[in-house]
Amino acid sequence: MGNTNHMQGKAILTINAGSSSIKFSLFSVPQLNQFVVGQIDGIGGDAIFKIKWVDQPTEEVIAWPNNECPKSHRESLACLINWLHKALHDVKVIAVGHRVVHGGQKYSAPTLITEEVMDELESLMVLAPLHQPHNLEGIKAAQEYFGGIPQIACFDTAFHRTHSFVDDCYAIPRYFYDKGICRYGFHGLSYEYITERLMHMFPKEARRKMIIAHLGNGASMTALHNGVSIASTMGFSSLDGLPMGTRCGEIDPGVLLYMMEHEKMDAKAISDILYKESGLKGLSGGISNDMRTLENSDLLPAKEAIDYYVKEVKREIGALSALMAGLDVLVFTGGIGENSSMIRARVLKEMSWIGIELDEDSNLAGETIISDDHSRVLCLKMHTDEERVIARHTFGLAKMEMSEE
Ligand code: ADP
């Protein structure tokens, strides 16, 4: 079992159950210091379970009970809960916070999960069929194991519920909007974390016109004014906007009609192409969905995939800046945004027309401020921490819930 019982006392557990992985984290109460992070990756194949105690230098690989690798999310969650039970004798989990991808038009804030809420979240599964079912499985497993403690849903869409009708509608017959066919925007927990950090670090600038580029496996950008989201590149689904690891980003709907009519593809086949075979992976001809691999490749399709990616990021910076009539702060985050000095440099180098002057040395050195002193736009690269946002909201709501009992 390795290191156990580093901690005593109360804790908040966060669970982020994705399409092939379950990430979790534990935070001490009331300080909210993170003391364990872990994840089960590769669910559906040769899943692997790793944990890291924050005060230890290395990760541990956790053996499966009876050496039986779990085959489903449900089994993986059972293994996670089994591990928690064995490893945390003296830690009492007082509330569980769940990342939930879709809160629909209704949920604009973290919410205590009741039976009624759960029913509503299930009805939203059709809007995020690849993610929401796993999120809800995580909730059910935690409810079963932890009994009556508060379970809190933190939504990726909630941060964008401040948009105007015009920023969220599509130009299709209006009754579709009333049926929930509109832009939702995602990655809200990441945007919330970055915005809050900036309000501390650069309080004056953070209230101006800002774009946050969350460039990870999934990718989107959001325009904010006074810390409030006014538009996002992701729309109805998590396919829209920027190209991603395996997702297509912005595409002409005529292409989908063509696939249906002339390629005789059904919804499942098209969905598989758009979600799993497109983006960097599709455009590189299958070389990789991973930016690091593409950066290290000499092959032309890898180079072209990166060229397309950079072009789309630049295009969306231009579009979102035009919507705000200006730009004062640009933040890069997510695995690519935070770690790829090459992508940041290629995006920013030809942006002096908008007032961006890159400081190449700071960018290469991975400093927080990557624009130079003459730049009208403050450019930053930052680490995001969605788990911390979930833990904070969960503790806040759990405290209220417990004081009412
Ligand atoms: P997720 O959306 O799954 O949380 P991440 O935010 O971890 O994903 O981002 C993963 C992406 O970040 C991958 O494309 C990976 O190649 C890229 N990445 C991570 N480190 C680097 C790096 N040093 N240089 C270039 N890309 C990187």
C-alpha cells in the first residue's frame, strides 16, 4: 500500500470522471491543502491506477485487488473507493465535489446534489453523451459509498451563463433555442481558477478586456470583461471552436450533411470521426493527438497539423478581440498553453497589430509574464487547477448544508 496515513482529520474529495479516466484529489479541511492526487487511466483497456501524496517525491502505482484490472467506470470507481478506505484510516471525507460537464441553461453555480438535481442532470445526458454519463456514474458510486454526506456538482458550463442571448444563440429557427440548442461553452472551472488568481495577481488588468486560452487535449478560449465571461469558442458541444487532440473544432455543417448523404455515414460513425479521429490526430494523418509528439516530428503532416492549430488560435484571438473592441490581457493555460513555448511564440509573434510584443527570453524560460515592457497587451502563461475550484465550492456549500442541519 506504500505511504498511508499521512493525514488525519477531515477532507474534501474531488472526483473528475471522464471518458476513459477518473481523476481524484483530497484536500484537508479547513485549509484546503491538497494532500493526494491520483487517477485511473485507460479505463476500458489496460487501466492503470496511480496516486501521489503531495509531500512525497514520486508517484505510486496501485495494484488492482486480486490483480483484476477493472473493465468499466463503475468497477474503477469501486477500486478507487476501496483504496480510499484502506489508505485513509484517520481521514474523514466530509463532502465530495464532482466535476460535471453539463449544467444546461439552468445551472449557473455549484449545486448540492439532491434526487431532483440528479434527475435533471440525467436529462442533460443527451447534450453531452460522451462525458455526462461518466460524471453521473461517479456521483452514484460516491453516494453509495459515502452515504449521507453532501455531494456537490460543479459545472463546466456554469461560468458562461453570463452570456447575452446574441452570444449564445445560433441563427437557426428560434424554437431550437427554446429547446436548449444554443452555445454553452465549457472549461468553466479552469476559467474561474485563472480569473480568480489574476484578480489577486493583477487586480487592475484582470478587470479589463481579457482572453483566456485553455489549450489542453480539449481546447477553448473565452473572452472576459471585468472577470465575467462574455463569449467562448466552444458552443453547443465540446466539438466547436479550436481544433483539439482528437476533436475537429469549427467545421461547416455542410460537411456533416455530405458525410450523411454521400458517404452514407450514420450519427455514430460521424460522431466517432469528429470526437475521436479528428483534430491534431486526424490532420497529422494519425501521427499523434499529442502536441509534444508532433513538435518532435519532422514529417510534413505533423507540421501542417501544428500550422492549422496556430492559425485557428490566432483567428479566434482576433475574433474575440473584435467582439470586445480591444484586448488588454491574454492568458495561456492547459497542457499546451502552459508548456509549449513554441506554440505560444508562433501565436504571438505576428500579433503586434493588436498590441502584443512577445518577450522571447521570458517565453522560452517559462516565466509568468511573456510579453515585453512595451506590449500594450499583458501576455501570461499560467497553471490551471480545476480541482481546487471544485474543492473550494464543495467546502463552501457543505459548510452551509451542515450548519442548517
Ligand atoms: P487534458 O485536457 O486531458 O487535461 P492537458 O491539459 O494535460 O490535457 O494537455 C495535454 C496536451 O498538452 C497534450 O497535447 C500534450 O502534448 C501537451 N503538452 C504537455 N506538455 C507539453 C510540452 N512540454 N510541450 C508541448 N506540449 C505539451
